[in-house]
Amino acid sequence: KPLIFRRISSMANFITDKAYINGEWRSVPGSFNVLNPLNGEVVGKAADCDRSLAEESVKHAHAAFQSWKNTGAKTRADVLKKWYGLILANQECLAELVTKENGKPIKESMGEIAYAASFVEWLAEEAKRTYGTTIPTSNANKRLISIKQPIGVAAMITPWNFPAAMITRKACAAIAAGCTVVLKPAEDTPFSALALAKLGEEAGLPAGVLNIIPSSREHAQEIGEVICTHPDVAAVSFTGSTATGKILLGLASSTVKKVSLELGGLAPFIAFESADLKKVVANAMACKFRYMGQTCVCANRIFVQESIHDEFVEQLIAAIKNELKFGDPLDSKVTFGPMINEKAVQKVESQVEDAIKNGGKVVCGGKRGKLGGTFFEPTVITDVTPSMRCCNEETFGPIASIIKFSTEKEVLAMANDTRSGLAGYFFSNDVAQCWRVAEQLEVGMVGINEGLISAPEAPFGGVKESGLGREGSQVALDEFSEIKYMCWG
């Protein structure tokens, strides 16, 4: 018989002031307010965990690992498949929660929940495919083989911009591999993580396999120190800023942990003159203004060949005016909501001011939205030069910085002139050029005539200072596995 998955009656049932430790919903002494970016109203009070609770969570995760690592791959896969079904059954409530916490338009939040669920499904299948190898040998009296084994307790810190998908992409890879997890969600969006834990518990995750420890910014540093230095933590996975990633990498070196980092981006988006301009504009809209530009793979520097520059700018401005509608992100007709907080708005404002000061021209937007709060207008700046902050500093906001170029060689030099290397995009109908540029862009992921590239079956990650390791795809479990070589005499 097909499984029937229970639906939670209301989003409010997912909001809790408790942490989830060792299969128990734990009250903790402190709490902090989680605010709705739309209006500053309190979504709910979240548990404010500290160093001692982080240490306790590691202890329970380490104990649970002793049995979870020995469960069969099919058992782990079956639990994940039930979790996948529960997430989809509760898609509407989970999406509403994402929108309440981080201001994402509800259509995008619905998409994120489907995306989050797709990782659970994919990783459930990958749990059964952690293959070893038999190795040919030159010695007739020896047999050589290797196997993959779960690494141990995996500690994770996840961001606010994809509060559901980053949970499943990381935690489910570790769980599928046979590891246990201690996870600290971003202080802006703890409830999405706790909601997923609630559904994971219902799916049959044993106590201690997944532990969620929210905290305020006040306690974030001490929790980071615990999970990066604790001898019982074997792997650390982090998505966030490059500056924070470097600190965590340094801390993890004290106990030589396996570290995977998905850090900041400065994505080039290149439009060559042979490209279909209508397609370029449509993808620029999706790649730049999705979630108000608050993603690490957003187009940060838009390079346009001089022969099509003016027409591209004109069409982009027209698309912004026609397609982006401000308002309450819970309204299904709204496509553009508030930014996450005041600090994010101030960063965007400062980049606009810097561009104007250095000769840039604001041809669309450039100021706070008429709805007030943390709304900021979708902005287009032309005459941008590499020295401007919007060109050499990750924006994480709705600024389209347009840079004119003349030759392929010139644009590749500008695109690669950065220590970041997460994603890159380009548009061309010249097949030979597509091969050249794709291979020469110094990034971990390339979109060729495509602005939306993320998928659970594809490896996600960057090069240079944009990170270490890969998430998703057939290599996802490798971040949480060790290869053991066995020589039989």
C-alpha cells in the first residue's frame, strides 16, 4: 500500500522555543526573538543554546553514531524516503514558515521546499551506493580492496537565505552516509530547521542522529568553537561568509577535522554578442533578482559585450518594471519582498553610493523601496569599473552592476580577477566559444546559456576562497565518509 504522510495543520505548530537534542524537545534557560523581515513583528521565541548544550549535543551524537553507523544502507534510505514524503506533504506550511522567517516570496519558498525535499530523495538513493573497489595488484599473494565508512559526528552551521534546503543538502548527506549530526541554524531562521527535525523524528530518525541547537548571535561564536574543536566531531560543514569560513577552518585544524565550506561568491554573468538577447535578459532576471539577490550564486558582475550593451540595459530595465512586484511576500502575486535585515540594506546602500562616487550611473532604482522597512528597489548601475565595491565585493542584494567589454580575452581576464570562484554564467551561440569560456572560467560551477544551475544530482561548490568540497551529486556522501584500504595477504 502507498504510504500516507501526515500533514501538520498549521505553520504555528512548527514554531517552538525548544531545542532538539537526543530525540527530545528540550527547554533551555534563554531565548531570543525571531523577527519577520516584512514588518519586524516577532515570529516566535527560539531556544538560545550555549556552549554547554553544544557539548551535550556532541556527546549524544557520538553515542548515537555507535549504532547508526551499523544500520543497513537500506534502513537509512527508508527513513530518508519517509522524511521526503513528509516534507512534501507539508510543503505549504513549511513554505509559509520560510517566508515568515526570511521574507522570501511565497512562490520562491514553495520552490525551496520542493528543492529541499529533492535532496532528501536523492540522498536516500545514494545511501545505497557507497561502493568500495577491488584493486588489481602485482603481487599474486595479496588482494587489495577499499571500502567507505561513515566518518563520525558531523557538525554543521547553515545560513538564513535557504533555511530548509541547506539543512537537507548537508544533514541528509551525513545521515545517509551513516553519520550523526549536530546542527546550528542561522539565528534569523531557526524554525525551519526545527520543523524539518520534527518531520525527521516522525519519519523514524533515532534519538541523537539529528540534533538542532539554535542560538542567538551572542552565543554563535562559542558554539562554533565547540563544534570545530571538540575531539568527538569528525567533520564540519559550513555555508556562509568567506571571513567566517576561514575562522572555522582555522579552529578545525586543531583536531584535523574534515571540513567542507561553501563560502562567498562574486559570480560573473557574461553576455556575448552572439547570444539570444531575450534569453539573456530572462536569465539575468532570475539569476540576479531571485530572493532579492540574496544568494551566493547570484550574478554579481554582469559583463555585456559593447555591441549589445545598450539594448541589454534597456530590456533589463523594462523587465524589472514589468515583472517585479513589491509587497507582502505571503501574497502569491508578489515577486519582490524585503531584505533580511537593516544591516543588509545598509550594505547595498553603501555599494550604490560608492559606485556613484566613482563614476557609475544609476539607471534604475538605487534607493529604499516605498514600502519602507528593509525594502530596497531593484537597481541597475552602468559604467561600472572593477575598482568599485559592487564589482569586487559580494553584494548579496538587488544590484545589477553592468560592465561593458569588447573581447573574449578581456572579459575572461576581468571575470577571473578575483579570489572568489563559486559560480559563473555566460551566454553565447558560438559553440567553440562555449567550450573555451566554460573551461577557462575559474569557478566551481558554470551555467552555459542558463542562469539557474542548482540541482541535487549536480555537484555544488567553489574554488579559490569560495570553499572546499562539494555538496549534492554522486559525491555528496564523500564529505562524510572515510576510505579504508585493506590489504589481504
